[in-house]
Amino acid sequence: MPLGLLGKKLGQTRVYDTRGTAHSVTIVLAGPNRVLQCKTNESDGYQAVQLGFDDQKEQRLTKPLLGHIKKFSGKPVKRIREFRNFSKEVKPGDVVGPTLFAPGDFIDAIGVTKGQGFEGVVKRHHFRGGDSTHGAKGFHRRNGAIGQRLFPGTVMRGMRMPGHMGQVTRTTQNLEVIQVREADNLLLIKGSMPGAEGDYVIIRESKKRPKGWKPPVSVAITKKGVKKEDTKKVEAKK
């Protein structure tokens, strides 16, 4: 995890790029992130940076957590996250923000999905459901039989059934940064990400498309938009 930030999802909107193309973006408040601790191989056995986000009152923190923050002369925060192998040189007390990323970079967004409560199999697992005609009664949204006969005589592990839906950690990969607004500590990221408005998210450098990544095809910009050509065809033309 070379680069990363803690942020808060503020909502979604639409912006235009330099070519006049509209993009649906998610607005993320990505700062200020305060550096609380820098771990090294000599002292901790691995390299990492602890970042804190969203100021908090001292009386609302536990004593052990408050003591850990004060040990490094930090300020009380609501969220703390550790990023290993942080590629930027920082020290305790520094403040980092959305300028870690630039327009055109790709990121991975980690968040907790919206909780849907207890749901049935039609919504939770996209079951077809029973017939509404031909004498069907009381079987419109049921899941059907779940058991076995004498062998194996039990419900198989992983059986899709009604239950709690949502409220799980999910990662959305390869999202493009459209705009970086340093004055407002905002990142405008193309596409959607897990969580509701006001939820905390983790923004990290994309694992599959790190900084400097280029698409494996030749891209020609035209008036109508972006035209992609196969690499083999381009080489044949040459």
C-alpha cells in the first residue's frame, strides 16, 4: 500500500473535463490527514505510517488510545489507519491531503456497504421466485427446499438463504481521479464506491494501475471522443 488516505464520502455530482466530457464523480473529503506515528524496520520490524482523520474531543477517546496519540504529540482523531510501505517521506506531526494524488491517477476505494437489514432470497441472491399463476399459492418469493434425504441428511454449507444483507467491507478497484481540489481538501473520483453519504472510506493507490500506468492500447483523441486502436493494427500500419 504505497500511498493512502482516510476520507469521508460526501456525495456524488457531475463534472466536465478539459475535452468537455461529462463524468459522474464521487466527492471525497480527503484531508487533513495527520501523521501520528512512523514505524520502521529497526523499531517495529516493518515500515508503516499511521494516519489520523477527523478531529475528536479528548473525553470521547479511550485512555489507551489517547495515550498512544499523545505519545507522538498528536491531536485526538476519530479514525486511525495504518499504511504499510508509504512511499512519501513524512514524520509525526506532518499533514497530508489530496495532493498525494493527481488527475489521471487510479485508486482503490475501501468502504462499508449500505446495510439492507434482513432480506429474502429474491433481493439478496436474485432468485427468480415462484409462479404467480397456475394455482401457485404462498410460494411467490420463497426459496424452496434446502435439506437433503437420508444422505447427507443435513443442509449443505453455503446454502443461499434469507439473512442479513449489506454492512460488509468491500473494495472498488481502478477508479480514476478526475479533479484534485487542494483548497477544499476534496478528491473527485470517477464512478461509485461503497458506503452512504457521510461514511468513512480508505483511498489507496491502485494495486493494478499504480502511478505511471499506461493502457496497453494506442489511444487517439478525436473530436467525438476517445478512439482506441489495437496495438497489432498500429504496428501493421507502420
